[in-house]
Amino acid sequence: MLKILENLADTRKTAEHALKSADRIMSAHGRDLPDAVNARETADLNGEQSTAVEANLEISKAALKVAEACATLYGDGPW
């Protein structure tokens, strides 16, 4: 569980950086990450495994969009 919380904290930090970006596409995709992380944390607290799985999918989709925006702005990385 500690590893999951660490990963969610890292994802939340990524969202904060994306939201601060001057690029509107990066910022827009960054808005989706905190919502997905909040949904995952709530599902964990309530013991709702199926909701946690759905939240993981939303986290993955949002993180992929942020990564694509990074690649568009800065090249293929490493960033």
C-alpha cells in the first residue's frame, strides 16, 4: 500500500507541473491527473476494488496524454 501511495504522490506532482505549464495543451491534460488520483485514493479508502481499477485506467490515460504533450514540446526525452 505504501508503494501505491508513493506512486500516487509522484503522479500528483506531475500533475502540478503540467498545470503550471505555459502550454495550454499540457495544462489541460494536467487537469485530468488530480481527478483520477483523487478517485483512486477514495476507492482505496472505501475498499472499492473495481473503482480503483477504473481510476488506474484514468490515471494511465491522463499520464499518457501528458507524456505525449511533453514529447511534442521537448522531443522524445529523456526529460
